Amino acid sequence: MKTLMKPHILILPFALLFAVSCDFGGPDEAAEEQEKVLVELTRLEKTTMIKDHRAVGVVRPYEESFISAASPARIEKILVDVGHRVQKGDMLVQMDRSQLFQAKVQMNNLKDDLQRLDTLVEVGAATKQQYDQLKTQYEVARSNVETLADNTEIRANIPGVISGRFYSEGEMFTMSPTTPEGKVAIVSLKQDQPVKIMTGVSESLFPDVKIGQEAIVKSDVYPGREFTGKVSRIYPIIDRISGTFNVEIVVENRDLALRPGMYGRINLNIGEVEGFLVPALAVLRQEGSGERHVFIEKDGMAHRRVVTLGRRFDDKLEILSGLEEGEMLITTGQHNLMDQMEVEIVN
């Protein structure tokens, strides 16, 4: 009896294994179910965005002038000091007037002689030739007085603020450089209403930048405040090292808030452009390189796409290349994906 029961005991374990294998559908099917990644999708559609250029620049005076005399002379009086605000035509420096007084005396004497000679010509006591010669001398003397007057009364050629004073009253103006910039000047003058900011713009935007385009300028000195400026000059030469060209932006600066030397953040509005804006979290970075990529869902599979990034808008990124309109972008679950991996859509 013991011998006959042994085969039954051996068969039972194999029968149980076969039953368990049939109930769970096989190891291949279970592994396939586990490989699918749950993902959420969004359809790619183009968005109209403002095309702009953002940079940092230094506020500069609209014009800068180094005021000096035309020839060496003694400085009689300096009428302004650093920080004084002047208008165009205001007298800034009075130079020694000795030569001017002498020239005026000579001119007045010639003027009197000319009037007397004119009377003599009328009665025939002098010739017309004598009158013309004396008149020429008078014109030369008058021109000399005007030149000396311009050289002794030094006036502002632009409106602005006195930014430097390099001589004292009574000193001899020697025509030698005195400013940090190596200029010859008695005083320096900067026009700070308006002001200008220079910025370098990528050569790819050269066809799009136009005179008169609006720019917004911000300064850390005035948090939350914006200054409106306009493109006033476009430099035609491209710098081959930086790949940029210079653009000059003018800000009216009516309240004189912006001062030369301040840093300003510039946002130049170039126009509108259509493109893709995607959630920043959907864009992944390849470790060991700067390559960026996303995943697109098609026919239940994830497809890896290398993309080129543009600007950032809050929590979204502009995609310049690598995507097509209408494609389904994977926005959740992408961190667990590899190229050609099967996915399951949950939204």
C-alpha cells in the first residue's frame, strides 16, 4: 500500500504550479503592464508673444561738452560750480578782457574815421578808394572784437548740469588737458534731460529694430517704476566678436530721476511673433550637456524631441524649434520616460 501512493504525491505540486500560471496570465503579460508610464498631455498650439530684447545698460548724458577758451588767457571769473544747472547761452566763464577793451577802442576809432571820411567823399575832399580801404579796416576790427568777445565770455552750448570744474579764478588757462578723460576744459557740462542708454542687440534682430520703437527702462534705484524711451539711433556695424550691433535709446527724463552713471534694465519691444509656450517642468535637461528635450505622445508611445529654448515667461518657456503644432506634449510623468517607451494617458 505504501508503494502505490508515491506517484500521487509527486504529481500534486506540478498540478498546482500549472493552475497558478494559468490564473495570472503568464509572466510576459504582467511585465508588459508594469512598463507603461502614466502621463498627462496637452495639445501644442501657437501663441502670440511680444518679441523683445532684454539687456542691461548704463545711463549716459544725451550730450557732453568740455568748455574752454580758444586761446591761453587769464581766467577772470568762473560763474558756475559743480551741480549748477544752466541753459544754453548762459555765461559760464569770464576770461581776461584786456585785449577785448583794446580791440573795441581800435574799432570805435575806425568807425569815427569812417564817418568823417564819408562826409569828405560827399564833398569831393576824399576818394571812394580811400573810403573803401578804411571800411575794410573797420570790418576787420569789428570781426576781431566779435571773436575776442566770444573768447572772453564763455557760454553754455547745451542745457544741462555742470559736472566738473578744473580751474580757479585768477589762474592762467594753458590749453593743457585737465579732465580725467584727457580733455582740455575749464568746466564740463552734461545734458541730462533727456538721457540715453546704449545696448547691444543680437544681429539676428537687425531687420526688426526700427527708429522710434518703444523701450521700457527700469532702475533698481526706483523699484516698481518704469521709464519709457524710444530707439533714436541704430549703429550699422555688426561686432564680429559679440555678434551684436549697438542701439541708442533716448528717455525724456523730465523729472531728472535718471542720472548719468546709473544702471538700467532695458526691455526693447520689437513687435509680435507666434510660437510655442510650454510648461517649464515639461522641458528636461540631458545630464552632462546643455541639451534640452521634451516627450511627445504618439500612438501610445513617448517620443523624445530635442528643442531649442527662447525666453522665459513666468512658469513657461518659449520653444524656438523642435516641435510642430497639433502634437501632444507630455506634461506629467515625463521624468520616468525613455524614448519609444509605452505610456498610458490619464487625462
